[in-house]
Amino acid sequence: LYALTSHAIFVASFSFLLCGLGIFASGFFTALGDGLTSAIVSFLRTFVFQVASVLVLPVFWGAEGVWLALVCSEIFSACASVVALLLKRKKYQYV
């Protein structure tokens, strides 16, 4: 049990490297008064990408896919956050 838990924590810990980008983007759009974009980024991050990853990855990798689902969902969330930041760049005139 210890070996399984330590491996799972090791794999899942990589998701923390990317989660800040999604949190930042959601907070950034909230601060700009763009609640819709903030809600979309947050909803994608906390529900859509996580559920999709948990449903798909274990089919291919078994139990390892459950732990990789956290990392995979944060990668997709970071990509969605970057896309949202790039699309709204001209509207809010930030660099």
C-alpha cells in the first residue's frame, strides 16, 4: 500500500506544476469583469477535462491512468487558459 500510494502521489504531484495557470486565468478574467470567460475556464478545468480524463485514460493504462488523469486534465486546462488569454488580449489591451 505504501509503494502504491507513494507512486500515485509522485505522478499526481506533476499536476500542481500546471494548475496555477488555470487558477490565474480564471482569477484574471474575474478581475477584468469578464465573468463568462472566467466561468468557462474554471468549468473546463474542474469538471470537463477531469471527468473526460478519468473516463478515458484508465481504459488504456488501468490504475496508472487514474493518476495520469490529473496531470492530463491540467495540461488541457493550461492550454485552454492560454487560448483564452490570447483570444482576449486585444479586447483588454494587455501584452
